[in-house]
Amino acid sequence: MGDAVSIYLLVVAVGLGLFAVAIGGLVWLVRTGQLEDLDTPPLRMLHDDCPATPKESQHG
Amino acid sequence: MAEAASDAAVHHEEDHKAVLDTFSYDNRLPMWFAWATIIWGIVGMLVGVIIAVQMTGLGSTWGPKVLNQEWLGFGRLRPLHTNAVIFAFTGNAIFAGVYYALQRLLKARLWCDGLGWFHFWGWQLIIVAAAVTLPLGISTSKEYAELEWPIDIAIAAVWVAFGANMIGTIFKRRERHLYVAIWFFLATFLGIAMLHIVNSLAVPAGILKSYSVFAGQQDALVQWWYGHNAVAFFLTTPILGLMYYYLPKAAGRPVFSYRLSIVHFWSLVFIYIWAGPHHLLHTSLPVWAQAVGTVFSIILWAPSWGGMVNGLLTLRGAFDKVRTDPVLKFYVLSVTFYGMSTFEGPMMSLREVNALTHNTDWTIGHVHAGALGWVGFMCFGMLYWMIPKLYRTKLKSVPMADLHFWMASLGIVLYVISMYAAGAIQAAMWFKFDASGILAYPDWMAILRELVWPYIGRAVGGLLYLTGAVLCLWNLIATAKQGQPVEDETVQAPPLAREKPVHQVVGEAAAVKGNVFDRMTAFHSLVERWPFALIITASISLVIGGAFEIIPNLVQGSLTPRIETVKPYTPLELHGRDLYIREGCNSCHTQMVRTLRADTARFGDAHMGGVPAYTRAGEDIYDRPFLWGSKRTGPDLDREGLIKNNLPGWHYRHMLDPQLTSAGSIMPGYPHLYDYASDLSDLQARMSTLAGAPMYTPYSEAEITNAEALAAEQAAEVAGRLRKALSGNAEVTVPDDLEDKEIVAMIAYLERLGTDLTRED
């Protein structure tokens, strides 16, 4: 096997590895309903958290 | 009535309290990473300014020669600059930004405080190790991966801690939806882990020396697959994650299109990884592979501009705020530079354009538009937004931040335009043939002299940018002083409906009765329940499986030289090559004559006995690592042995003081090579490493055992020739023990370059 071809197999294999991970991630996103609401997340991230009162912070 | 109503209100409040978790965000970790960002940023930029001033001729054409200290050489400081600004400045900014945003997006404290501090101190120690080893010349020479193997292992360990902390936090989150920024952060973790491990595969030949398991053209492909994707996964995806969090936060309005941001993410993840070969156009890489790189690079333009538009339009209706808010000023210019760089990149991947821009300073301008503009401005904007929040105060001085913005902007413009000018001059002169078809500017020095003003412009631009960063540090310190650090920020959020605990789910799966198929199905559904387990297992197995399958092939492939006359380096030449790597000569000299007439005519056609001089893949099969380089400030050296063999003593005079042979050269002198005796004590170890698995360089037992004697024999021969050539030369003195000096090994290596292909024996 020539040098050029064999190194390509490595790079392509690793590239496909990332590809497979990405596909897996995408499938998971869809199946768990991550993509069902695309309207409120960009709004919700703008809200700052409600600060807790000092007394309650003991639970934290 | 009133009493009842207030009663109800109290009850309602208690219900509300009962469903809220009270917890705290760790602000100390992002705080420390933020300070590390600005401090290392200034260090990295300062080194950049120093080497930019060197490029104007400091220490060679002007200024005291005493600045030619061995550890101040451009070849050693350049990797220090690139590593510092990429991994120290940008790296710390990414970690600060990720740890701050991740906790808030997931409504959870970081998974493990201890892991966070291991990450912080581990990363800072790695940076210090880099800052010590690189000036000492301890380098692999692979760009943006110069650190030697013990540091590489430390990087892998710290990187895994970073990923584990992110994923652990995702597991304990109180917000079901993973905001798009988090996907960019996860891709960063996975991508860099994979790239770093593959590109760093090397066999140690000592505590601070290793040889790449890949050779020549293979090593070049792996390196630029890494190099390009380091841009993708260290300088693009994490910065985009920051953009998608901090830009909407600062603008006070949601991202223009959340759907577009998701399309942006997935298209980058699927396309970026295939574009690396555009760094190797017109080389000995197969043309089909080059074409793959070009095609994917052009495709990348579309999603990149989608992201740019998405960022800029997030400010719709809020553009007036850009006038008054320095944070938004930095973000707007940053995103604009993202658009510019991601347009320019695909253009530079076109073969015809690349022929002109590659190896020139145009490329340096391109990367700095991306690094200073896109990455730098995003990081500064984030710091100006985050530090006041972490210290519960307001930015100390808005006019000072505005001044920083304008100084840095002017600095970038000056820098980039200077480099475009330099690149255009280089391309025009390299490629110019006269009416009869002969190179119009055969004298390299005539070209270099034209670059003085662009290089001065670059240094001034860099200085402006650095000064802006110092103002930033002052402003941030003053801001912190007037505020109070909020180290643990206590907040409340409703808990996420918990899934069953792990042990219970596993127990249930184990309790499934029936045939083997039913039991397997039960366990498989477990894997599906935990997507991250699936993702991690899949990627690790794919990468390991792929590597084990392919590496034996690589070895087989490089066992048999395809060009009969190409032989491994002699012991002395090998030592000279390692010195070439130590001094970072590849920072300015390429060893790749491209398949372009402008290249072959300039770099060797006349000396090749009738065959064209371009570099063949088969010539580099013993080159671990490859030394093709990427920037041609000095001439290509791939045929150096052929070109200079009629000029005895030339190299000796040149490296002692380049002005002796090349008036106006901006190369530093290397007097220390004439002082130090070659350290051959580990030469046998180096050779047996190369001869061992998995590289199998064909050195015989006798060659390895007699390495020092063979080296001494060749050194005596080279030194004898040098003495003869230099006798009566008043400019230089030749030491009595010349054969022991490092310069002799270096010259032996340079004289060997390019001679294998045409030699008779």
C-alpha cells in the first residue's frame, strides 16, 4: 500500500469517527426533543438567575 | 378578605420555594481564567511585537548584534508567540467563557471544583513549560504542536479534565434544553482531543526529544489536517460558542435566528474536518487530495457567512447601543472580521490564488485578521462584560475601553494591510519572468529588501494592539478594585425532573428474563438512554480502531523506498537535522519546491541534470518530522545541497553572520553553533529509536553502534573542506576543533538536502 493512500485512510477514518459522533449527537438531539422548541431557549438564556436570600443559601 | 388573600399569597410563596433548588455558581474559576487570559495575552503579544521588530532587521541590519542570543532567535521565539496567543491567551479565554456560560445555561454549579482547579493549574503549568522549553530549542517543529512529548501528555490529561467537567455539569443540569453554545463547546472538546492525539503520535528518543511516527508527505498531511482543524476547533467553534452566549447577553436581545445557529453548528462540524489539504496545494500530495481540500474550503464559506449574519443581525434594533457600549463595539468588529476571514480563506484555497499567496506574508495577514480581529476582539469584549459582573460593579473607564478599541482596530488595519502589501510584493517578484522566460528577480535579497516598510508597518500595528491590551489590563484591575468579588453566586432554579438513578436502571436491565437476544436488547437500550456514553464510546472506539488498523499500513508503506537512490541521513546529518529543528529554521525556510515553474526555476532546475526540481514524495520518506515549512522569508532549501555545492565555505560564513554572504539579510547570526560542541551522547539512542518500531528506518546494527565514530569521520571530512575553503579568508576565523562543533553537523545536513534524487551511486 502506498504512503499517500494509507495516510488518507487514517485521516479519513478519524474524520469519519468525528462524523459518526456528530450523527450520534444529532440523532440524540432529535430523539430527546431538544429541537422541538426553538423559540423560547434564545429568550430564556437572556434572563438572569434569581438570587437567593442569604438564609436559603445554606442549602446550596 | 385581606387576611385571606395575604394567607394565600404566603402559601403560594411557600409552594414556590419548595420547588426551587438553591445552589451556587462557581465564579472563582472563570475569574482566575479571565485574569490568566489578559496576562498571558500581553505576554504572547509582546513576544509577537519582539519578533516583528526582529523582522525589520533588528540585530542583523540595524541595532546591536548582541541581540543575537541563541534563545532570542526568531526561529525559537516564533513558536513561543504562536503557542502563547493560541493556547495561553485564547485558551484561557475559552475556559473562562465556557465555565461562566455553561453554569448559567445549565442552571447548575460546575460538576467538580477540584477538577476545575486541576484544569486551571495544569494549563498554566503547561504554558510555563512551553515558555521555558521553546526558547531552549526543545521543539518538534510541527506548527502549533511544537511542544515535546511529556508536555503533550500533560495537555491530553488536562484537556480530558476540561471535557469531563463539562459533561459532568451537563449530567447534573436543571435546564433540559442544551443551548446551541454548549454544542459548540462540546465539539471543541471532542475535536481538539482527537486532533491533538493523532498529530502528536511520536516515539520518544529521550526525555525531551521524540520523532514523529509519520514521515515526509504523510506527516505533512497529518500536521495540516491538525493545523487547519486547530483553527476550526480552537479558534472558531469555541469562539462561536462565546459569540452565541455573550453577544445576545450584551445586546439584551435573543440571537437573530436560533434555527440558523443550529444549521451553522452542524454544517461546520460536518465540513471543516475535510478542508486541511488546502495547506498543501501544488505539493507532492496527490492532486485529488488537494482538490478535496479546495472543494470543502469553498463550501465552508456559506455556513460561515450564515453565522456572521446571525451574529450581526442579533443587534437588529440595537445598533445604537454600539455607539455607547464598548463591549458591543468589540463584538461587532469581531464578527465582521469572522466574515472577512472566512471569505478570504476559501479564496486562498483556490489553486490559482494559493499559488500566489502560499508561503508569502499574505497568509500571515490572513491569520492575524482572524486572530487579532475575530478571536482577540471576542475575548476582549467578553472580559469587559464579565469582569464587572464577577466583581458586581461597573467597568471602571468606558473611555479607556473605547481607546483600547480604536487603538486595536487601527493596529489590526495597519498590521493586515502591511502584510497584504508584503505578500503582494513577494508574489509579484517570485512569479515574474522576463520576455525570454527567465526569472526577472533571481536574487532573493532584491525581493527581501522591498519588504522593509511593510515589516515596519506590521511592527507598529502590533505595538498598537499590544498597547491596547495593556490598557485593558489596567481597566480590568481598576474595575476589580472598585468592586467586590462574588466568588460563589447563590441562585435558585427549579430542579429538573430526575430520571431513575443509574443503579436502578442497570438492575432492571439485568433482571430482564428471556433469551440472549432479549437480554442484549435490554442492555442496548441502556446505552441509548445515556447519549454521552454512546458518543464517547463510539468516538474512542472509532479512533482507536482506525489508528490500529491503519498504523501498520503506514509502516509498511514507508519501509520500501520508492526512489532507489533515497537513503536515510547519516549519523552526522541526522544530528544536523535535529539542530535545524532546534533552531526553528523551518520558521522562515521551506523545504518544498512546488510543482510551479516559478518554484522549480528558482530553486534548483539548473542543478538537476535535466529533470524538474519539484519535491517528490519519495524523497522525504525518512523525514521525521517533515520540514516543508509554511512561510518563505528566506529561500527554499530543498535543493540546498545541489545549489550551494559550488560555493565552498558559503554556509559557514552565512550562518556566522548572514551579512557576509547576503547583505541586507534579516536572518540572525548563529554564533553559538560555532561555540558549542555537538552533543552526540544520545545519538545512538536517537538512531535506534528511528530504526525501531513502528518506523523501521533502515539503519544497520553496525551503523547504530558506531554512530559516533561515523559522525566523527564525516565531520573530519566536512571540516577539512571548510578549512581549505576558508584559509586566507580574513572575515572569519576557524576554530582548531572545528570538527567537533555543531556548525559542522548543520552544514553536513544542508549539503545533503536535495542530492539524493540525482546522485549516481
